Amino acid sequence: MRVLSRRVQQVLGPEPHRHSFYYTELFNLCKTIDTAKIAHAQVVVGGHEQDPFFSAKLISKYAHFSNVEHARKVFDNLSEPDVFCWNVLIKGYAYAGPFVKALKVYDAMRWRGTTPNEYTYPFVLKACAAEGASRKGQVIHGHVVKCGLDLNLFVGNALVAFYAKCQEIEVSRKVFDEIPQRDVVTWNSMISGYTASDYVDDAILLFYDMLRDEGVGGPDRATLVTVLPAFAQVADIHAGYWIHCYIVKTGMGLDSAVGTGLISLYSNCGYVRMARAIFDKISDRNIMVWSAIIRCYGTHGFAQEALELFQLLVEVGLHLDGVVFLCLLSACSHAGLLEQGWQLFHSMETYGVMKSEAHYACIVDLLGRAGELEKAVEFIQSMPVLPGKSVYGALLGACRIHKNMELAELAAEKLFVLDPDNAGRYVILAQMYEDAGRWQDAARVRKVVKEKEIKKPMGYSSVELESGHHKFGVNDESHLHTTHIFQILLSLDRIMGKETRSECDAIL
């Protein structure tokens, strides 16, 4: 702080109030909250505390150091704050919280007669999304339209992101379509909204539309981070290759966010070595990168490799989280490593990681797959938290594997209360009844599904052609050439029938 004070004197001279222009350099010297307070004191001593420019700088500095209350004090001391000061304070609350205060400041701004501008609304809408204030955001959208800023690019981007985060994906797309001149942020916001809302196909189609938009200039790092999970979900290896090549050709480099997406994509496509190659090239590996590669090895049956990676992760010294342990417990469960799974589960507290219901469900699954159903029940009864649908779902799955009808009925009874609209639970129990020859019980369960109008998600197949991914279900007639396709299938069926009869005649 003494060094900063001497530097202040060098910059401002013996009479700071005569050199107000150079306060800008003073603010640039502030790297900590303490140095910001020194600069604040210099502003007060220099008699500039009512200057909106300096006040806005101070508010911004305090907010940058997550001390929004100090920023608020500077703001409240202003007799006539201009729109820039209002915006900086709203931005501080929108990024650091409490988010509801950003909305209150916005209301106060309008009440005091200051007209919001195109920079106000992105911050307010960000706070609405973070707070989950959907209705308030809709009201603010009305304000935007009323003041004629609905076609402004910055405001439009904020509206797209707001509606997407509030799960109003159709409204988000409507706003997106109405923006006359989109930039890369517009596209990223809409793609991210689709991906987060599990509209995977829409996210992918929009990404390809973006590539055809010559005005954007190609995807950036944020684009790849948002679209890679969608490609990973459909296991599109060609898209993975294209993105990988694009990163190399543009010199973008592999950071932790893009690298995690590529690892997940290669993993879902079964390319374990490629996933590991990506992992080895990432220099700034965070916990998400480690989780992705551990999940990759665990998914493909390389449980020992996953455990070895975990030991390396511990040696690196990163703070562990619950996701890493979920990946490890799942790997142990699928590989039948009961002892190692137990050790990992009990070591979580040692590493300061809280156990969630998902971790307990993994242990139930681990015990169930190993045939230890009685121990699984004892474990559930000893849980310090109330067992949920994940726990009983794991138990029901284990009962199906080992054909334990009595315990399956108890687990299903719990699930019908905890997860009443999940048709899969009813189907498993009905199939177990059918396997046991209890046809009346199976019919009773299926009747419940029909009476409650519980819809089972339609299963479908997906094939990858040159024109993209194509999905189809059983007796699907949505294809343009359905009639011709079924005619070919019938023809093939007749040919196969003739060949089979000819072979039978030859044998006889």
C-alpha cells in the first residue's frame, strides 16, 4: 500500500485535485480491495466524490473484487448518478449477487427518472436469469419493446440467453429469428440454450446454419464448448474429427473446456485412445477434464486404468468433487470391484467431498450387481439421508438381474410413489412378472400404466448418412419414401423365404 501511495504521488503530484485526468491511471493500479480503498480515499481528498466518472470507476473496481456493498456506498453518496453509474451498479449485482438487488436497482433507476439504455438491459436480464425471475424478465422485455431496443443486437442477445435459461426455448428461438444482424454471441446463446434444454438435434442443426452464415466468421471457443456436448450425445465421430481439425488449423489450442468436450465425444464414440491423447495435450487440466477421462475409462470397462488416473489426480493436488467419485464408483460397479468401490465411498469424507443420493445409489448398484441384495437393503436402511428414486431404482435393477421378485415388489412400491410418471419402472416389474409366469400381476401393472396415461418414451434407431443423422422408430411412416422402402423389405423377405425353403428341401 505504501508503494501505491508513492506511485499515486508520482502520478498526481502534490495536489491531486488539480490532475483529475490522471485518476484513470490510479484506478488501473488497483489490484486488490485495499488498493481500491486507497484510490477511493484519494478521490474523496481530491473532492471528486460527486464526479460520476470517478464514482463509476470506483463502483466497478469494488464490484470486480466482489465487494458490491462498498460499491453501493459509493453509489448512494451520489446526489445525481448518471445512467453509466446505474449500469455499473446493476452489473455488479448481476455478476456477484445478490441478483434480486440488481432488479431492485433497475426499478429504482426508472422510478427516479433515469432512462435505461442498451447497456442496462443485458445486465438486468442476466440477473433475471440467475434469479429465475421469469415473470420479471417478461415485464422487462416489454420495457425493451416500448423503448425501441428490441432489435438492438446486445439486448437481443441478452433476451435469447434469458429465455433459454428460463427453459422458454421456443420464445428464445423466436427472439433469435427476429434479430436482423446476428453475431457469434447470438448463435452461441441459442445453441447453448438448445443444448442445456436437451434439444440436441436443434443445437446441431443450428450449428450447421451458423457455419453457413458468412457474416459470423466461423465458430469461436465458446461455440465449440456449447455444441460439443450435443455431438457427444449423438456420438457423431465425423463432427468430432471436424472440430478437432478446426482447432488445430485455427491455432485455437486445447483449453480445459474444449478439451473436456472432445474427450466426452471421443469416449461416447468408443475412441478411448483418442480421448486419452486429447487429455495428454491439455496443459491446464481442471477437475472436469480429469472427470471426463476417468468416466471414459470406466464406461469402456477399464476400471483399473480409471483408478490409476484417480491416484495421479490425488498427487496433482486438485480439489476433488462429487462428480469424480461418481465416475469411479460407476466404474467399480460395472467391473465388479466391490472392495475398491467401498474404499472409495468411505474415503470421500477424507477428501472433503459430501455424499449425495447419487453416490449412495452407486453403492446400492455395486452391491446389487455383486448379488449382495441383503447388504444393499441394510445399506439403504442405514443411510443418513432419505433414499430417493435413484437408490430404489438401482435396487430394482439389481432385483431384475438376480430375479428376486419379493424384493423387486418392495422397491417398485417405493418407486411408484417417488417416481410415479416413469413408465420404465412399471415395465421392469411387469416383465419380471411375465418371466415368473405371473401373467395376471403383469396385466395388472400394465393396466395401471394405461389408466394413468403414463407415456413411455418412444425408442428409436439412428443411422448416420452423408446428409446427417436420421432417426426412425418401429413402423415409422414419416420418411418421404416409406412406401418404396416397405416394398423393398417385403421383396427381400420373400427372397429370404424362398432361399430358406430351398435349403430345407436340399437337407431333406
